[in-house]
Amino acid sequence: MNHTITTGEEPRDMTPTLAPAEEPRLLVHTDPQSRSGTPQTQPHPVISTQSRMPSPIKPSSTPPAAPEAPAPEHPYEGDYRPPTQQLFHPHAADPKIRVEPLQVEFLHNLADALNTTLDLNTLMHRVADLVRAVIDYKIFAILLINERASDLRMRFQIGHSSEVERMRIKLGRGVAGQAALQRKSLLIEDVTTQENYIDANPNVRSELAVPLVVKNKVIGVLDLQSETIGYFTMEHQRLLELVASRMAIAIENARLYTRVSRQAQTLAVLNEISREITSILDPDDLLERIGQLLKRVIDFHMFTILLWNDRTQLFEHRFSSRFGERVTRARTIALGEGLIGTSAQLREPILAPDVRKEPRYVEANPEVRSELAIPLVYKGEVIGVLDLEHTRVNYYNDDHQRTLSTLASQVAISIANAKLYQRIHEEEQRMERDLDMARQVQLRLMPSHPPKLDRAEIASRFVAARSIGGDVFDYLDYGSGRIAIAVGDVSGKAAPAALYAALVSGILRSLAPQHLSPAAMLTALNDQLQERKLDSQYVTMLMAVWDDNNQTLQIANAGSVQPLFVAVNSDTSKPPTVRTIQAEGFPLGLFPNAEYEEFTLSTRPGDLIVFFSDGIVDAINATGDMFGDERLTQLLESQHQPTAQFTVDTVLQAVTDFQAGTAHFDDETIVVLRATGQST
């Protein structure tokens, strides 16, 4: 890089320009006492935190220190330092030199560096390197104001110790604090003369602090320090003010970009969290997952969700984590107690930057320094509180509060849904237990085994579609070799159908001692149900009486499925003949004074009478096809002199295979009577 130096003359066609300084110190510095012309460099300082009392300036008697090795490179995006640094020796030209061409190129590089990035870290690295290209500093810092705490905090530094980097400088304290408070640049030739100076580094002798101002608002300070008295000049100050004025705008733009990017990322994460938590229905899993997902948005130390207990009128800890580990807390919190209870009582968030200064705070963990409590409100009612804690003062800010408030409404809905699901699940479990007990009662009402006959055999089986079915069948012993068989199907499903079936079964058994014929039994049963009439409830029933002595069967039907008669062929090589017994009638419980027809069938040894409910023929497979009467008929025709039990098992297995794992939507009942013609 070539620089044009003019001495004593006004520059021509070179803008902008800086006013001439008495002794410009660009890239080369001379001891203000000796003026020997030997270039001076500054060692990296060590900082302490004691204040100095003012003392008179004493001439330096120590020879200038040897130059130190250049500072290491900073890894960052782009390098805007000049490719070469020309050091101007004070004896090489008039000390009143002007460096306008260098300044113009410097300003061009500065504008290029500041306008081509929105990353704050990259921006500060570039400024540090550009300033070093024209002012050979060794101690450099960019401090930004924390508005909540009203103090300066180092955002970037070179040459400071880690202890100083962590310092919080109140506005008005030290050179940097005064520059920020007074909103003007401060050039201190000897810091020992300053009453309010913060002696963080006892080797520092001079300091230059320039405030960063945007739209008449101070956002920080650009600060240089030297171990040489009078090291910085007015030329340095004016140059640094040019840097600061442009840098302040760039910093504000970068911070705005960071905020907008962070908000966009936060909204994306919140959207993802909302989608995920709405799909979790187990309350414990939900609360744990909320903590895990929230950690992606806010880096908390302690996290707690408390839920309101209507019975105890207290908030109870339902989930708590501490430094990433789940913990158990048994303590309950009353409404209005502490920050959590107060947040719920006021139904608004409470942000405590420093809990030690918060009179409403109730200490539960001595490590906590800041806390953020957000009420969980669902349909106008507070159902809980979401609480975050941190071990650092002023950790949580307004952005955290807004983010958590946005998420809280979705969390409240998800928790309410999960609690509703849990309540329904518990109700279902209780109902299942009740239904299972009712099913056991229902099964006790059905015969446990078929009756023993001398000249016939009976087999039966009942398969419920749900926990409780509506099918009913029973055997009634009429004595003298006569057995009544009842096969019915109550309208509806589950508990209502089972209860009605129990009523029908009870009436049947109460009428059994009268030894009524099938038609008379159906009429009597219908009359009884009319006296106990229930809306929309009825039962279809087939009633038959087997006379074991003469091998005959009397049948009457009240709207039930018509039974099948399987007659053996005299030619045993031929299949049996299957026909439908045409018996019809009105269902029981619908119409008063109903009358029913009765048929008598004679049988031969080997003949079968198959009674079944509509759950057999109405069974549906995965493609929607029904098992149907035709398939049942073909199945019965394919059997060669089967027993009653074999027929029952074969039919039910065929139905099961046909359905191929699909749900049974109706009860399946089958009763098979086989005439043997001889003692069994």
C-alpha cells in the first residue's frame, strides 16, 4: 500500500480530512518525555480493581522498552487490515505532517469492513484489526451497555485479563464509564490524575475512550489503553471518533439482525414444540418433554412445572429438573406465596432479575439468583405455573418472558388435554373392570355345560364381540326326557344389552317350572317384558323343546335367525341335505298380545339341528364380504356324520379363518343338537 505524505500544505481533492494534530502518532509512537524518536510499543497489561488517588505527573526516567512481537491473528470472517504497515519516523519528515490519503483509504476499508457483515463477532474483529493498522495499540476493548443493569460489559477485548473481561463497569465509573455517562470522548494522558479511575491494570498510564452513539443513544464505548504517559493524541481521538460513529451504527444493525434471526429461530422452535407436545397424551411424558424442548430456546439451570390441585387448593410440583437432572420436590405452594404463587394469583408473568432484591421471593434454593415465573391459563382458569431459575443475576430478560408467555398458552392446552386423556383413560379402566365383572356375571347366567340326553347330544359355544355381549342362550329341564332350548339376541351391545339379556334369562328360568310349549313360552315372555318395557330394547329368540323319548323337536320363533336342519342321506356316500326351518314371528318386548306359530320336527339318527345367532352369518372379513348363509350351508354339507361338538368347533373355526384377524362386531352363538337314536 502506498501512502502520500504532504508537509505544511493543504491537501487538494482529498476528502474527508482530519484537522492537523500537534504530533500525529499513526503507527509509530515516541516517548513524550524524551522525544528520542524510538518507536514505542505497549505490553499486554495485567488488571487489578483498585482506584488510584491523583498524583503529580513525573517524567519518565526509564528507557523505552523494546518492541514486542506482533499480536497473534484473530480467526474471523475476512481480514481488512492493510497488506503492509508503513511506520513513519518522526525524524523522516516534519512532525506536523498530514496523512489525508491514508485516512481516505482507511475510511474506505472501514466502510467496506462494516458494511459487508451482520455478524457481531466478525464486525468487532474487523474493527480491532483496522484500528491497529493506524494506531499501534496493545490494549483494546469494545464495551457495550447492558440496559437492564445499567453497566458496561466487555463484548470484545485484546490485552485484558480474564478477570477484567468479566468486570461490570457502572456508568460514571472509570474512564470508560465516564465517557458513556458524559457522552463524549475522554483522552487521559495520565490516568493517575483521575479520581474516579478504576485501577484494573497498574501498568496502564494513558487511556482513550470514545462513546458509541446511535440516534443520540449511547450503546457502548471504544476504549484504548497504553502503558506510556501521553501516548494518545488528539489525532488518535479524532480518528477513533470516526471509527466509533460508523461502528456504532454497524453494531446496532448487527444486534438488530441477531435479534431478528434469533426471533425467527425461536418461532420455528416454538412451532415445532407446539406440534410435538400436542401429540403427547401421557401427563408425565408431556411434562418431561416440555422441559427438554424448552432447553432449546432458553438455557435455564432449574426448571419446574407446578399444577393446581383443586382438592388441596395448592400448587404441587409435577416435574422439576436441576442442571439437566430430574429431581423430586415435595413442597407445595399456596396461591399468592412467593413468586410462583403471586404469578398465579395475578395471572401474569413475574421476572425477577435479582431474587435477593425481590421482597416476594421465598428461598427454596440458595443458588438461585434470577427467576422467571409464567402462569398456565386454560379457559380462564390457572391450571399451573411454569418456573425457570438461574444461578446468574439478570440472566432472564424481556425476550425470555415473551418467548415463555407465547409457549405457555400451548403448554396449558397440552397439559389440559393430557389430564383429560388421563381422566378418560382412568374412567375407561374402571369401566373395563366393571364390564369384566358384569361379563363374569353374564357367563354365570349361561349354562356351563350342555345337558346329558339318552338319545341325543347337544354342544354349544358363545363368543362375545365385546367385554359384554347381548346374545343369550339357556337350557331348561322340563323333566321326563324333555329339554327346552332358548337362543336369543338382545338389541344393542355391551352393558345395556347384557343387562337386558340377564332380565330375559331371569324371566325364562322363572317360567321354566310351568313346562310351557315353545309358542306359549314366547307369549309369556313377551307379556313379562311388556310389563318391564324399556325404550328401544327388544330381544329376538328361538324357542325349541326336544323330546328325547320320541326324537321330536317343537320350534317357535320370535324374530330370531331361522335354524338349519341337516338331514343325513340314506346313502352314506352322499352328502347330507341342509334346509332352513321356516319359523317366523315378532321380536319380544315390542308389541303386546303377540302370538307365535309352533312347528314339530321328527328326526332320524344322525340328523342335526343348528341354532345360531346372526353374528355367525353376518361376520365380515377385511374386504367387507360377509360369511353368509350359503357359506355356512356348504360347510355343513361337507361334513360326514359329524358329532355335535365337532360341528360347533368347525363352524366357529371357519368364521374365525374367514375374518382373518378382523374385529368381531357381533356376538357369535351356536347350539347344535344331534339325534343319535340310541343311548349316548
